[in-house]
Amino acid sequence: MPLFYIDLHDGTNFVRDKKGFELPDVGAAREKLGHVLKRFSELLDTTTDGQIFLASVRDHAGTIIMRARLTLAIEELETA
């Protein structure tokens, strides 16, 4: 089964996946990426105006085959 690696960046820190995930195909890697970003959504800092998490999926050769971005943007509106 092929290995896929999911690297993460939170705007400040970059974490390169060294272990990887054994997944049957690119579709399964996309699904795994969605689960990872879902978990990251629980870590978003709502005390700031915004935050961006970036993730990329690499194949066994190290080629980036997919990217995703999770964005939080909070705008306070003026009330009359």
C-alpha cells in the first residue's frame, strides 16, 4: 500500500510528516487530509481576528499532490 505524507503549517510553525500514512489511493489521502483539517479546526484561536492552517500531501516520491487551506476570519460588525 502506498505511503502519503501530510505536512502542516499554522502560519508560524511547519511540521513535516516523517512517518506517513499507508493508504490505498489518492482518494483515501484526500479523505485523510479532510480528517486532519477537521481536527485542526478544533484548535483555531478565536481570540485573534484570523488564522490559517495549510496542509500539503506528498506521495512516496516526495511530490506534493494536494494542498488544502483552513481559514478562520472573524469580523466584528458595528452595531447601530
